[in-house]
Amino acid sequence: MLSELTNKIVTAVKSFGKGKPTENQVDTILRNIRIALLESDVSLTVVKNLISSLKKKIDNKISDFGIVESEFIIESLHDEILMLLGGYEAVKNKYKKRKTSRNYVEQSSENEILEELDTENTKKTKIKHHPLNQISNFNKDLEDIVDKFSLASSDIKNEVEIPISKTENGSTPIIMMLGLQGSGKTTTTAKLAYYLSKTFNKKILVVCLDVYRPAAYKQLSILSKSGGYELIGNNDTNDINSILQEYFEFTEKNKYDFIIFDTAGRTVSDNKMMLELKNIYDTVHPTECLLVMDSLSGQSTVGVAQEFNSIIKLDGFILTRIDSDTRGGAALSLKACLNLPIKFIANGEKIEDLEIFNPERIASVIVGRGDIENIVKKTKENFKNINTEKLQKGRTDFNEILLQLQGIKKMGNFKGIASMLPAMSGITNKINQFDDNGEIDRMISIIKSMTKKERIYPPLVITSKTRRRRICIGSGRNNRDFDKLIKFYQKTKELISKISNMKDKSSMNKIINNLFKN
């Protein structure tokens, strides 16, 4: 997620180091950040404002202490990006913890909050657990990451508020989906219906008004079988009014928690299509209009959004393909230029790959702090069968290795997992050994060719050439593949042993129980 921008930001700041900087050194770091943002297709106006605010903070730091650390720059940049993404409340809460007067915080404006954060940040000489700190002691860094996992796994809230406005009279909320042709609007409609149905146990009705693309209704009909929503539409007509008439008659007899309208993709230059959109808006009176935007489009999304917003009042955005190697221009430009929130992001191709947009998570990813909350969530979903007692005792065998490999495969691959960890986002391009599910499949097939006894007691296959030969023939693998599995087992065993021998046993047990127990 946003790996291209993340790598450039981390590289720019990491090369700076500590010490008393010259004016040229400050200009260099700011220029590198500016270039990284512009190459990521962030709006020029947004970049200018961000760099100006960042330079002011650095100048204040140098003025007060004579030095500036990379940790301070990252912290300040994180706050600026968080504000761009709409994380005003997160920054405000961060500030609130540092002040004793609650009334002062609540009455402070956005600019006052940022100015005070500027002053507070200049007083910080070291930021604990920062990803740009060099790894000098394995056990210390391991405990740091465990602290992050423990905090994230215990802080994730089960109850999440739906980011859709409530109706004043208690009527059913109506969501109108808009978008350009090819933006992924129909697929996103199905994802949103699935998300509301499965996550919040809501009854959903989807109305297909895309009468120009025959595959649209068929696509929604197929996805409805797994999406948990009902569908209204007609593949044999191009008359929107007849579908709307059917909708009104149907909803008089049937009640739903949410109704989602999927409109046809269009271009803003097509006046006829835009007029049709306005007529639909005036007919159904939606609670919210969400514009679906492809995150790969960069800052060009701003112009498109402004055109749509001039005809129909938008309430927010859904960004698609955020899981790709997107440059980040759309995410950083939309909120700042239109002052409208990003409400959801689509982070994959499956129907369940939609989630509520969390600006704090995205800001952390961009500055190289990883995405601990996401990896905790994925771990909970894909490692439910891990034997926690063995982990706590520092023991493992090939049965546990098999469960781990299967869980990793469900999560994606090693490169994807590493990109969500602090200190790893900048080196994911170097992770090649297991960056292919083919490697995982080969290791899984080798384990499945072992006997029950061999899986429970690994030394049997490690020391016996006869058993090794039999397993390789049975799995169709060679000695090189077998050696990779043994190396993976030994490294995993070493890591588990180090975790189990940590001084803070309570933290270790807490993270294991939070992650792997339902």
C-alpha cells in the first residue's frame, strides 16, 4: 500500500541523520520530500503548503536546540500528512494528552492545534520505537515490536461506527454510487453491500441503474449470492424510469437498513449522462453520494471530483486499488482540495476487500511506520488454529509450521507482510526468498508428505537421509526445496525461542493470546 511514496519518504529522511544541520542540509531534505510528493502525483498546492509548514517546524527546532533529528522530521511529517487525510480529530487527541485544560483543547482551532504541536514537537529529543532507528540489538527491537503488537491487538475496537450519515426522520439511508467509466464502481457497490451486511448484520438492497452496460446487472446478480444483499434491476431494458418505478413499489412492501444505487459510469464531459445523474438524484433523494475514484489516477481525481461536485453535492469518496503500488496522489489531494472525507478504501479484488478509511493508518504507512493494526487484524483472521501453549513455551514442530505457512499464504506473501511492519517498509524490495506463493506451496507439499511422527518430531527428518529422500520423492520436490524448509523451521524456532525468553513474560503472553485466540 503506497509503497512507492513510502520508500521515497523513508530514504529521504533516513539519509539526513542527526547533528547540527546547515541551511543547505535542511533545504536538501525538504527538497527530497517535495520531489517524492510531486513524483507521487500529489497536487502542487498541497505540496507547497505541506513543505512550508514542515520547514517552519524544522526552523523552530533548530532555533531552540541547534539540532534536528530524523525522528522529529518524521513525527512532524506524519502530523502534516494526517491532517491532509482528514485526521484532525486524531491530531487533536494527540494534543489533548499533552494539555491539562480540556476546555482549551475543545475551543482550539485546527491551525492553533498544529501550531501547538509544532512547539511540543521541538521539545522531543527522541521518539521511542521509531522505524528509522538502526537495529543494533535483536532482543531490544523484538521487544519494541511486541509492544506495538500488544498495544494494537488490545486496542482494536470491535464496534466500528458506519461512516454513513443518519437520516433525520429515521428513514432508510440511501447511498448513491457515482464514478467514471472503469473506476470499479459496480464492484465497489457489491463490496460496500457485502461489508454492511456481513460486518454490521444489515439488510441491504442494491438497485442497478446501469442500463448501458449489460454486464453490470449480471455482475451484481452473481456477487449477490455471496454478498448477502437483494438486487433490483432489469437486464432487458434501458429505461431507468421503469426500474425506479419497480424500486418504489418494492420498497413500499419491504424494509431495508440501507439502499445502494449503482449508477452507470460516465465522463464529466458527457452532458446528457450528467443530466441523467442529476435526475436520478432529484428522484431518489439520496442520504449520501459517494464518488468512486481509482487511486492510480493521482491528482487528476481532484478535477473529476470538482466536476461531479458542481452538479451533485458529494458527501465523500471511495478509493479503489489502494493495495496496488499506487503513488498516493489521489489520497493526499482529494481531502485537502475538496474538504470532503475519504470514507472507504478497496484494498483487493475479493468482495470482502473493503474497509473504512483510517487516516492515521495511512499516514503511518506513508512515513514508514508500518500498519500494525492491519497485520494484527489479518493475523486474527488467518492464524486461528495456532497452538498458543507451544508458542508460550518456545516450542514448535512441522504441524505448527504448516499452519503458519497456510496463514501466511492467506495473508498474501512475505513481502506484503513485511511492508506492514515498522522498519521493514523501506526494504521490501530486498525480500525475494519467499516473495512467491510458489515457495510456500513447495514447503507445504513437503510437510504433507511427512508421517505424523515426523511432523511432531522434526529431528527425525533433519538427521535422516533416508527419510529426506522418501519425502522428496513423495512430494515431487528436490533437496534444495527441502533445505529451504529446514532453514525456515530453524529460523522460526529461533525466533519463537527468543520471544519466549523475553524478560516481560506478561507482554509476550498477552500478544499471543490476543492474536491467536478467539
